[in-house]
Amino acid sequence: MKKHALTVLKIVILVATVYFMVTNIDMNPKDIGLYLINVKSFFYIALSIFIVFLGVQAWIWVQILNDSKRQISSYRGLVIYMTSQFAKYLPGGFWNLVGRVYLTSKHGVVLGTQMTAILYENMMLGIVSTIYGIILLYTFHFIFLPVLLALAVLLPLSYYFYEPVRLFFQRLIHKLSKRFAGMELSLPRERFYLYLLYYFLSHLLQGCAFWLLLKTFGVESVGIVTASGIFAVSWLIGLISPLPGGIGIREGALVFLLSFQVPVAVATQISIITRIWNVLGEMVLFALLNSIDLIKKRMAA
């Protein structure tokens, strides 16, 4: 009964995702269809790289979760990560984290360990997106070289003063809520910066995928680093969106940032196709993993 209920829940979330996307896309369905029919090979290469990026993101989260003690396998973590990913498109925008906690708990991982891993994950994603954002601002000549140099100095300083900064944030979290009173930010300095490097490189991989997607629109003026910055910053800005999955705000941020390189009309089309491309990548990986799981269960029966 529980297995059937979980399957139904997955289908409902998937249908809700598709429905929400269709009702919020401000583009002629015919134009979208023509683009997807006539799309260049770059689109599928970009999609494949983006799927790899999603897998890398899940893998990094599992490494943080397993840092002090092995909790779940990398494959099981990937399944959990992608199964819960679609819940972000439900009203509230945080249900993907709730779903991840629920599914991970079924494998015996205590809540405190999960919350610490999620906290580290979002902290590092925020830091990496901010770094890419500063580089992007420099590329667009919004800030000057001294600011970029200040960032280059700040990173080594943060490494040197890691311990007092860690303790400060730990006390701050404890004060914010009694629920987090027992939470320990216990990652050693070397592994914190190792995982931070992983996220930085994974965002470069994501930027490479987005850069190839831009080529399907004939955009040649945007490099991989700039593409990485545009995608990372739009994701960060999208966190303030009241709509699920950052819909609306994220697309607006993409249009604004791309408008420095391409006409606004083209930037708008790119932002819409990017959302479809994003969800398509999630759906492909989700379907692949659940098919593998289904085959494994059938073989074990």
C-alpha cells in the first residue's frame, strides 16, 4: 500500500510540475514546438551536461552527509535527491528539502545530520553563486579590479580564520532557534573548502551546459565563465521568488543579465527555453533513475 501511495505521489508531483510550467510560460506553444523540433545538436549536448551537473550536485550533498560516518550510498542519494527535486515546483518552494529529509530518514539518517548537511549545502551554494556574481559584475564593468582583488584576498583570509567564523555561525544558528540547539557545524577546514571547490567546479560545468544552450540561439558573445555567472546569479536571485522553483524572478534575472549581451527579445526567449531545458533535464534523470530502481526490484522479486 505504501509503495503504491509513493508511486502515486511521484506522479502527482510530476503532473503538478508540468501543469505549473505550462500555465506560467509566457511564450507561444507553437514557437516553443518549432524551437524544439528544429533545435541544433548543441541543445542535446547541453542537456546531457546539465544532467551530469545534477548528478554531481547530488553526489556532493551525499559526500557532506557521509562526511563523519557513511549514511547512504551515492546512488541512493542520487535517487533521493532527484525524486525530491520536483517538489520545489509545489507552492512554498521548499518542499524539495522536506521531501529529501523524509526519504533520507527512511534510510535511518537522523534529522540533525540531515539538517547540518542541508545547511552546509545551501551555505556553499550561496558562497559560490556570490563569487560567480562578483566575477560577472567585473565582466560587465559594474565593479572595478580592486573589488575583484579584494575577493582574491578575502578567500585566503576566510581559510585562515575558519575556526572563529565557524564558531560564530554555530552560535548564531543556536540563537535563531532552539530546534538547532544541538546542531554542530563540525566540518574540518580542509573538507569545507574541498566541498566548496567541488561546488565551484560543478557550477562551471553547469555554465558550460548553459553556454552550449546559448549557442542554439546563435549567441557567440558569451563565454563559459560569463555563462556560469549569469546562471548562478539568476539562481541566487530566484530564491526570493514567491512562486515555486523561482519561476518569474529567475527568468527576469536571466533576461536582465543576458540583455547586456543580446537583444531583450532574444534574452526573453532564452529565459523561457532555459526553464524548459532545466525541467527536461530533471525529468530525464528522474525517469532514468526510477526505471533502474524498478528493474532492480523486478529482478530481486
